[in-house]
Amino acid sequence: MLVTLFLASAFASPHQLIPLDASGAILCSALLMVPRQMKHDVPFIVGMLLLSVACQWTLYQQPLADAVLIALTFWLQGGVGFFLFRIFQLDSLNFERMDVAFKYLLLGCLLPSAFLANIPAVVLNHAQLEFHLAWAYWFSNLSLAAVLFSSVILLVGAEQHKATRFPVIAVLAWLATGALTFAIFNQQWVITYGVPPESFVFVPLYGIFAAFFSLRFNAWLLTSNGLLALLLLQRMQGSTSVALEIRNYLLLSLLIIAIHTLNLLITALLSERNRSLMRIRRSKRMYEALSSINQEMVGDNYSEAEVFEKVCRIVTHKIGVEQTSIGVCSFRQAPNSESQIVQLSQLYIYPMNQCLESGLTLQLDPERLKQHAGFGRFDSAPLCHQCQRRCRFDQVYAYPIYKQGQLYALLSLFDSTGFEFDDAVQTLFERLAKNITFALDAIDSRQQLSLINEVFEYGHESIVITDPRGHIIKVNPAFSRITGYSAAEVIGINPRILKSGRQEPHFYQELWQCLLERGNWSGEFWNKKKSGKLYLQRGTISVVRNSQGEIEHLIAIMEDITEQRDAAENIRRLANFDTLTGLANRNSLNEQFLLLLEQAHQRSKQLVAMFIDLDDFKHVNDAMGHQFGDELLKAVALRFQRVLNAGEQLYRFSGDEFVLLAQYDSISSVDLAEAIIQTLGYPFEIGSQTVNIGCSIGIAISGTDGSTLDQLVGSADAAMYRAKASGRGTYAFFSAEMQTDAMEKFTLKHALAQALEQHEFELYYQPKVRIVDNAVMSAEALVRWHHPQRGKISPGYFIPLAEESGQIVQIDLWVLETVIAQLGSWLAQGLDVKPVALNMSLPMFQRPQFIEELKYLLERYSVPANLVELEITERVAMGDFSYTVSTLRALRALGVTIAIDDFGTGYSSMSYLFDFPISTLKIDRAFVTNIDHDSKKQGIVNAIISLASTMELTTVAEGIESEQEKQLLMLLGCDYYQGFHFSKPLPATEFAERYLPTRAESKSNNALISKGVTA
């Protein structure tokens, strides 16, 4: 705007002929120089329009309507030039290019000037001028302003590709052209003849300047000298005719246009020559870069990542692109479209930038995903359309890289330095993408070959390659390791040197037939090593044929599975055979049952199942230790196997239980059961110990007693318990009654688990009486079960069930706490409390925390330890001997007394009577019942009492039910007794009322007794 005002003021005159207003040219320049949206230029354009109107109205004294029309004409000149450029898609402002220069002169200057000159020539009032003069006036005005100020564009926007000459020469040239302008535009000459033809001497002169000086300096010369010529002509206004003045300005305009055209033409030719040289040098550099890339890709065993990094670095450095990247593609379907969205990841960028963080995306036609679509570049516009960064790159190109025929990566080029991506460059980058594709395929092939070689060299399996005649061509190290033959020993030899002789001839015939028909064979067979040792191998043999279908090679891949077979056999043996006895185990029983049952049915026979359980084995195991028990089980298994016949299968079922399956025969099956019982009737010599053990057998028959293995074994198990109940050492056949008993036991075991929670147990107390005077000295606590439906259940029935199920420990704990709590209660009531004995089972006695639990209860209920007596059986005492001794001594130190219950019914040993801190021996009721009629029982009891007397132990006889039994025991020297003859077991309250007086009453009674004795 300031430039417009200055020019308008300089040329203002009341009688001006040419109202030169530079606003139109400047507007055109601004629109061309700023390639942006029109909305950003609206304030500028409107301001120029208003300023032009003001200049025409005030400075040039134009009527307002004419001022507006003239301003619009200038304004439209720039707008028309701008839109003409847009129509012809001018995309560069490089005026050193010939096409840009001529389009600019034609579209930006001459055409708008010629077109818009019609408007003021027709509309404005020029009565003194003819139309052609008026048109020439306005054309010269518009074109002269536009061409002069197009030089301003060159001054501002032209690139300085040519170094300016020495400033002195440039100044001299400018002064010379200025002086020449003064000489040619002489006022006298121009007034008389107009602009002389000699003025066109400027055309060759400026042509010379165009060859030696830069385009920017030439623009300065043309602008300054054009304005000088215009100023000289301006001073001559009014001295010549209007027609001559118009002619002068028109000639000046044409002169400047000619000079401008020649200047641009020479500059464009020189620039084109320079660009051609630059293209040649760039092409050479690019092909050198391509050759370097090819050498890098195929020269060494580079990885894919290394190839990508080298390509990016070389393209950037040697070709001159500002940034190069290669991104690996991942694909997803574009929504609502058949096109594919390509996401670039694993970007290799040189130089590094933040594109690595977000990646690039590209939307592609599915046809471009295949290699047959070629290596042409993709559209550059969509490559970064989802990226949020504001990068400066104005040129982005992407080329496809394929792998195995599929789009794998994109070679992307970014530039903002004016790098020219012409057809030659495009072709070179297409070749580069093709070469990278070839390199990737070569890397894959090389890796596959390397992998195949590694498999061949380091594989665990033996690999043998032969020719069609069967002669060995190549073997791998695994073959030598397995067979013992080196490669040199077998090359050219037939593989039959490994023949083991274990396969029949027809085996090899079938193998070859399979190879010829199907092309491969797989299986197992035996071979022989160099050492002569046989080994089992498994694998495949394949036929390799050429394109004509002829056999070229045979490839055998084999592995030595001898150890695997041995291990599998060992696993099968471990899974199906007992490791201790060597007998088949329960798993084998499950597998063989159906087969044996089917064989029996085929012979119209039934299958008999015998469930064999060793009698009192648990007692022997507890007394002698598990090692002794294991040796005894092995000896028992050997005895069993001696009496078995063919077809009779014996299995170790669990622990000391065995199952025998055989075809049923009413006579032979019984004979077999008796033979098994009889063979165990002989003593076993285990180390230095001699032990007797028997067995009980339950027999069940298939079809009658069960159809499945579980049913049959369950029935035999129930029959075995019947045999044990019948006195042991015998056999019993299953019956429906046994099934009922077994179900009843199962039901009771379940109910037993809830008995403690439901408070169904109760303790009864039976007095222990001094035999000489019937004085109650202590009591024994006996547990009773009050079942809510079945009523009272005998301890002899539910205690064995509790021992089998492991519930005996919970019962013993309840009994122990209840007895001690009851003693504490009696003491708190002031009663003269007597010691109470209670039975301890083996599991309870062997609890590591048993002593601590007893101490805790005694302290909790404030009960002296001497009021508690623990009764243990000989089976408990003969468990872990050292543990038993230490535990009993700890109990004795605590103050608890120890009694041996049921003495003489177990594994009685005199030694433990010396080692154990016991105080009482209890004589089992089996020796007491009817003792007055049985001399043998009298002898046994007498021996027990004598032994106890010798060892200073007291004796208690259990189960006294008559006065005769009591009197005989008293004669034999027994100390105490208990039984129904004196009192049955009583509830705690009744026992206390009868036999526990208060301490005051007890002292009074003791005083009366003392007085009676004194009297």
C-alpha cells in the first residue's frame, strides 16, 4: 500500500495522460506469490481496492464513478491472472523455468491486460479518442504496470542460482543503461517523432545482461530503467498529441515486454542447460548409490534389519533425499470399504525422528498388495494423513517392497529441499524397491538354506540320502553317532549293511512297494550298529522326484527309540505292576478284567474274584516296623504264586490286600482258596525273626454277585469281612446278607462323623474294686453311642469302624477332655474323687502333640495327674519301641499311671515289662470268663498274677460276672476286679452318687474304720 501511494503521488498531475496505478500489478504479484486459501487474502485485496479508489479520486482528480471503475479494472487484472494460473495448474514459481516464465507473461500480464483494456475503453468518456486509441491507452497502462511490477516479483521471489558479477561491473551496467535511457528518451526527439526505434537497442543489451547477470539483478535493471523511461515520458505530457503519447506509452510497454521476454527466455535456457547438467550429475550419483546399495545387499550375509538401515542411510546421503524410511506393513480392512489399511511398524528412518513413535498409515487398493501389480509409487498424499505432527516435508513418496510375492514394507521418501522427483528418479526408486524385494527373498532363501543345513548337521535324528539305486550319497553326524559308522565308511554303500535280520523279507518288499506307490513310508524296524548291537529306529523314508517324475533321491530320517521303548516298557511295568512284590497292580486289574471276563464267557464259564486279606498284618507292621512288613509281603507274594495255575491272575490290590481272578469252578475254586490259606499256615523266616500270619478270603462270582469289577471286588471284600468275623484263617462266599452288612457299616461310618457334632456320645464309669473288701478304688471310663434312630450302639461294633475310618483320634480326644473335665467338676463339688482310667488307641498315642495336649487339659481343669490312668494295649506298646518308651516315661514323670490292657491277648513280651514304666496289668475277660470251670485259664491267670507280683505290679481282672470267679481270683492273688458282678458301667451322675462321697464323709468313714480296727 505504501508503494502504491508513493508511485501515485510521484506520477500525479492535473493533466495526466496515463493514470498509472500499480495496485493491480502488486495485487497480481501477491496472489501469485502466496499459494494459500483465498479467505486469508480477502482483507488485503479489499484494502488494495479501496486504496486504489482513493488514489484515483483524490490524486488523479477522477470522478468517483470513474475512480471506482479504474480501481476495479486494476484489481480484476490481478484476479484474472491468478485464476488463469489456476486453470493451467501452474505449480511452481521458479521463473528460471521456461514454461513458468512464458505462462507468467502470457497469463499474468498480456491476456488480463488485453481483456480488461476493453472495459475502460468502452465505458469511460473519451470523446476525443477513437476506440482503438482508448483501447491502446488502457492496454499500455495495464500491461506496463503489470510488466514493470512483475520485476518486483523477480526481485522478491527469484532464486539466486547464478552468482552476481563483481558489484563495480553491476553498478557500471546499471549507470550505462540509465544514461542510455536518458539519451534515447530525449524530450525534443520524443516530442517531435515519438519513441525512437533506437530504443529497441535495449533488447539485445538486456539479452547480454541476462547471460552474464542473475535474474534478480536483471529484474532490478528493468524495473529501475522502466520507471525512469516512464518518468521521462510523464514530463512530456501535453507537449505532444494524444495519439502520439498513447503510441509512445504503447511502444514503451511493448519494449519492456520484449526485454522481459528475452530476459526470461535466456535465463530459462541457461537454467535448463544447468538443470540438464545437474540431472546428468544427479543420475550418475543416483546410479552410483544404487550400485552401492546392491553391493551392500548382496555382498555379505546381512540381516533384513541391516539391509533396511543401509538403504535408508545410502539413499539419504548419496542421492540427496532429506529423509528416507522403510516401514514393515501390517494390514487391516478399512471400514465400509474394500480397500486395505496399511499400518507401518518397525520403522527404519534415517535420520532419526519422531515418526518412530506414531508410525504412518496408507490406504491401498487390494490389487497393490501383490507383487504382480508392479513397483510403481503410491500416492504421496495419504501417507501421513493420520499423523498428528506438523512436518515440513512437501514431497512424500512411497514405493512397495514385496516379500514372497506379498506387500511387506514401504520405501518412503521425504523432502522439502526442492529435490526433483522426475521420471528418471521415479524409475530409479522403482528399481531400488525391486532390488530390495529381491534381496529380501534372497535373505529368506539363505536363511532357509542355513536352517536346513543346521537341521542336517545338528539334528538328533539320523538323515541318510541315497541315489535311486540305494547307494548312500550323504549322511549327517547323527547317523554316525547312532550307528557307529563314519560318513567315509558308508558313502557309496547300500544301507543294507545296517540290516538286523529281525525283519522278514516281506517287510522290506512291502516297504519298497509303499515308497513306489505313495512316495513315502513311516514306521519302526530294527537295525544293527557297527558294534553289532541291535537298536530300534522309527522315522520316515521319502522319495524325491524331478520335474519328469523320475526318482532322484531317497531321504530317510530316523531316530533311535531303543531307550524310549525301554523307558516306555518300564513306565508300563511301573504303571501295571507293584514295585514291591512284582505282582500286577490295581491298574492292571482294571485293564485286564474285561478281557478275562470275556474269555470266561467264551468258554461258558463264570469269573471268580477272591479278595485276600492278611490277618493281623497291621499289628505285625506296627510291632516290627514297615521294613519288616515289606519283606513279609514279598514272601507272601512268592507263596501265593507257587499255588497258582495257568489262567489264574493275582493282583496286589492295596497294602496287605490281594485280588485273584480265575475261571469259576465249584470244586477247583474252593481247592484254590484252601491252598492259599494252607500255604500261609507255615511260618515265615524274615531275617532272624520267625513270624506266623494267616489270611481271610472272600469269594464272589461274576453274574451272580456282580457284573462290573467294582461290584465283584466289593462283594468279595464283604465276604472277606465275613470270613474274618468267623474266626479268620478261612474263606467265605458272598451273600446278600453281607451286602446289607456292608451297607450298614458304610451308613454307620457316615453317622459316626456326625456323632461328635450332634453330642451323641456319653461316658459311663465302671468301678474298679479291691477284691479283698469290695472297696471302690478307681473307675474305667467307657464311651457309649446313643444313635438317634438305632438307639445304643455297642462300642465293640463302632470302635473298629472308627479305627478303620481314622475317626478314632477325634473320639479319643473327646473322651480325654470329657474325663478330665468331669474330674475337675467332681473336685470342684468337694467329692472324694477316685482315679479314672481311659483307653488310648495307637493313632492317638502316636500323635507328637499328645503329651502337650494332656498337660493343657490337666492345667485347664485343675486336675492332678495322678487321677488319670491311661490304658494301652500290647499292640500300642509294641509300635515304635523308642518312641513308646520315651512317651510312657514322660507320662509317668507327669504323674499319670500306665496300665497294660488285655494283657496276654497280643504279642506279649517279657522285655517291655522291664522297660516300660507301667503299674498295672489288666487280665482280659477271655481268661476270666468261666475260669472256675477251666483249669487252663486258671493256669494262665495264675502265671500272669505271679509275673505281676514278681515285678511289683498290680493286677486287675476284667469281666467278673459271678461270685465263684471272684473267689477263685482272690485265691490266685488278684488285686482288683471289675465287672457286672459288682456294678455295670454307670452314667457320671449316678456313679458319683454311689461311689464318690464328699471329702468330709470320707474322713468320717476312715475314722470309724480306724476305731473298729483298734477295738
